[in-house]
Amino acid sequence: MRPATAPHPPAPRLGRGWYLGAVLSAVLAVGMCLLGWRQADQADRITANPVRVQGTVTQLPGGSGSYSEVLYTAEGRRLSAADLWLPEGAKVGDTLCLEHAADDPAAVRVCGNRYPQPVGITLARTSVPVALLLLALCLARILRHRRTRPAREGGAGVRTTVVLAAEGMPALTRGKRSRRRRRGGRRARP
């Protein structure tokens, strides 16, 4: 004899990966926004009141993890700038034209460039939309799961109640007790 209703598989549980993905993509978006904001702020300060100085290339980028370095003198102090966008064909010892902000000599860029480190702006412009898209995808999946879960749980609760009520009711079993195996392998007594 078959039970009154077929057993329904349990509702799937949303993995923690969606929550982790949402948090990490939000952190990435905020971090890249801050990087882009910092670069744009430095560019605006330099553009507002530029001071031209001469700098000397002391290091060229050579593979991963190494940056260019330029030494320059501003307000009587020797300063160095790392990871500037150097002109094509620059060599160690070459002299470059640099612009720095009058109020902050550490905010420096190569003459003719808009941003001090254009790589940071490019990275922010590409990674922020990607991170926001991933965040939206993760949040949509989380919200979709949360909306469908109560309906699944409510329906499963009713089915369980019907199955439990139908197990021993004489009207549904024609006056006979159920012969289904009980937990532990024992059979019901007649």
C-alpha cells in the first residue's frame, strides 16, 4: 500500500559561496573605487597648481612585482616616485619632466599625463563594474532563494502533517493498521 502523499525532497540549502561572493565583490568594488578616487584626487591637485621639476629614472620595471622609480628634488628634499608611466624607450639615468602639486610634493606625475599612475585608473575602471555585476548576481541569487524558501517549507509542512495523520487513521486504512516497517527494522504488530 502506498502512502497518502509521495515524499518530497528537502528544499536545497543555499551555499555559503553566494554570501562569500557577495562580500568579496563588495570589498573589491569599494577598494577599487578608493584607488580610483585617490588617483583622480592627486591628478586634480596637480592640475590645480602644477610645479615642474626634473627627475632621474633610477629603476625600470622588470617583470612581476617590480616597479619603475624616479628620483626628484622638490622643496629642497630628495623624493622618489614609484610606478610612474615612463615614456617609451626610457633608460636608467634618463632625465624626465615631472609635475607635482604645489601643496603636496609627493603627488607627482610625468609631464603630459593626466593621472600619476594610469594603471590604477584603468584597473579601477574595469574592475569596479565587474565587481558590481558579481555583487548584483550574488544578491539576486540570495534574494531569489529567500523568496522561494518559505513557500517550499510551508508546503512541505502540510504534506508531512497529512502523511502523519494518514498513517494510523482507520478511515484511510480500511480499519487495518499500517504494515510499514518502523525505524530500527521492527515490524508493526497486527
